[in-house]
Amino acid sequence: MRYLYYPGCSLEGTALEYNISTKKFMESVGAELVELKDWTCCGASAASAVSSLLSMVLPAINLAIAEETEEYPEILVPCSACYLNLKIVEEKIKKDYGLLKKINTVLAEKNLRLEGRAKVRHLLDVISEDIGEETIRTRVKKSLDG
């Protein structure tokens, strides 16, 4: 299993432990994480207060970069705020071609283009759907049984 990995700002700063534990856990279950090259902040903190378009463009930058990475169609996003921001863009551009055009106008300034091929997945989804309980059970080092 290989995943394109988007840590986001929090996991590089205030939630560094979450980043470390995510990487160690995924390694322990045989999954490889490949960090998204040149990722940017998703705007979770304040982008929507500044501009609704900015709140769409910031996550879209990361989705467009992911789409350039052909071999990884799915982006693993552990941070719930980052996940929400990227997922909102993923879903909205499927229904709103006008929004996609506006986003792509801005992305063109960075030589990027968003098509809507990237799939955003949360860590818990990957754990439950791809890894599974049995895989985790076989890798437990210290049982929490009383």
C-alpha cells in the first residue's frame, strides 16, 4: 500500500506527535507514505474569513499537485481540518464547473491545473477500509487486555 501523504501545517508544528505517530503506524502495517511535493497550507485557519475563493484555491493547489503525481490517485490526510478543506473542494468541483474554472484561473498563475481526479481520504478511513482490524491485531506489541 502506498499513499500520497499531506501532513498540513498543524502536523508540521503543533501536532508534530500526530505526524510522527501516523508515519510510524503506517510503517508498522506495511504502508508507504510519500509526502506531497511542495504542498501548501490548506487555509484551515483563516482563509474563509479572507475570501471564499481563497478558501477553495488553497486546498485546490494541493489537489492539483497530487494530480500531477499520477501513480498516487489518493491523498491520505490525517488532520481533520485539512481533510475537510480538501474534501470540500474535491466534492464542490464535481458539481460546480464555474467554480472549477475560477479555481483554474488562479492556479494557472502557478502553472497548475485541477481536473478532479485526486481522491481525498482521512487516516481513519484508510485504517478501517484498507488496513483492517486483523492486520492491526497481528501487529500489536503490547496488548491492552486487562
